[in-house]
Amino acid sequence: MKRGANAAAYQAIENQLELYQLIFDIIPSGAMVTDPDGIVTHLNRPYAEFLGIEISRSIGRHCTEVVENTRMHVVGKTGNAEINQIQMIRGQNIVVHRIPIKKDGRVIAVFGLVMFQDMSEVVKLARKLHSLESKVKSYEKELMNLRSTRFTLESIIGTSSAISGLKQEALMAAGNTSPVLITGESGTGKELFAQAIHHASPRKMQPFIQINCAAIPKDLLESELFGYDRGAFTGAMTGGKPGKFEIADGGTIFLDEIGDLPLDMQPKLLRVLEEKCFERVGGNRLIRSDFRLIAATNQDLEGLINRGHFRKDLYYRLNVISL
């Protein structure tokens, strides 16, 4: 009776060991177990086939004699797991895990797992991540450039009463959040005053975004101002692109040559000024932006209004503070 019970127990253990070995061999990755000193105690069939060795010839040997560049014995000494490490094995960069098995705080074995999956996708992802990191650094640099204006009120040279008066008006405008309209002939320093107002304002550490309404083709102006979502038009960037008003959130947007703004764009600009929100081209999500607007022109806007080339309501919305 006792002998039969022992035989049954022995058979149960044999069955369990056979099951564990089947599981060990069916793992679609390379698996190896060593003792704390790095002596191989177990090696699964997929790993043996990959290494080109017989399992029986690897058992009892030091791991460094079985696998090149291994650190299983190191993990056995330190007790520190090494996860998602790259190891060169048989000319391939492979992701490996080295995990210490502990009992009562002491390392009793080390389990190693070698991922056989094609590394090409991982390499592609790594390259993409590197590219994105480079773009982020570029955007951060661009943002810092946007936040730094070249001209301040001190940059405006002149001691005449007219210049002094304009500088005083600019300083007063800087403390306000209302739109500013700067008029004057070309070369009279309209951009200089716009930057100086921004620099003297509470928004000086935020972006100063400049766009010349006369320099951008009519069919591209809307997407430049308001941005676009993916698929908005042929050639659009996959992830879409923010527009100038979106980038100017918290800062100042300077619309130079506002008199050249196409008539069909003027109601869209008026809406943004009134509601401080807009939609990207091809999108339906409402985007809010806290911006301060400064516009400039060398044209007679009232004359353009009389000729039907500029909206009167937009003019009054822009001309809250005039310089």
C-alpha cells in the first residue's frame, strides 16, 4: 500500500516536471536559468536551437561559455534585475531580461529571457523617437526665439516731442489688453513699436508671433492663421499643424500689412477677435486662445472701407488703440 502511494507520488512529480519542461520549451523566446555563480542549470529548446548547441552539453557549464556577452553571473552577484537590455548574440542586437530569483532575501538562481522578435520594428521606433526628440528640441528653440523680441522702447531712438509722445502712448498701450493699430509709411518702424509694446507688457515672456498678410498666398493664409487638421488638403502634415493664433496663446500676435488681408478672410478675423476662439481648417474642434492683437498698415484703411475693400466693423475692432 505504502509502496503504491510512493509510486503514485513519484509519478505525479514526474508529470509535473514534464509539464514544466513542456512549458519551458514552448516559450517563443530563449530562456535560461543559472545558479548564483552563473552555472547553467536549465536551457529551453528554442534558445539551444538559436545558439546552435545541444541542451545536454550546456548544462553544468558557466554561462559565459554558452552565451556571448551574457551578464547572468553578474546579476547573480548583485541581485539587481536587468530589464530590456540590448545584448549582441550571434551578430544580432536582442532585447534580454535578467532576473534574480530570491528566497529569504538570498539569490538562489537567475532567470534569463531572450526576445527573438524581429528587432527591425524596435529600431524603427527608436529612430522615430529620436526624430521626435530632435523636433521637440527644435520647437523649444523656436519657442524661445518667439518669446524673445529684439526691440524694446529703449531701442526707439529719438528725442523729438513726436517720438517721445509715441513712446509714451506705446507704454500706455503695453499695460492694456485691447487691440492696437499702428499706421505709417513703410520704413517708419511699425514692427519696432509692435515688439516694444509686447516687451513692455505683462506678456513679454510669452510668444510674440508675427505674420505678414501681404507675403502669404491667399489660399494659404487661413491655414497659416488658424492651422489645419490632418487630411485638410493635399500635402497636409499627417498630424495637422497649429496656426499662428493657436501658437500665440498667452502672448501677442502681430498682423503686419493688415490692409492686404483678403476680404473673405476679414469676417473670420473679426470672429476670432470677438470670441477668442476658432476652428482649424478641416477640423470641428473649437480652440480657444488668449492672445493680444497688434496690427499695422501703411494703407489708408478708411479709404479702403469707402472703396469696399475693408470691413468697417473690423476696422473699429482693430482701432481701439491707435499709434
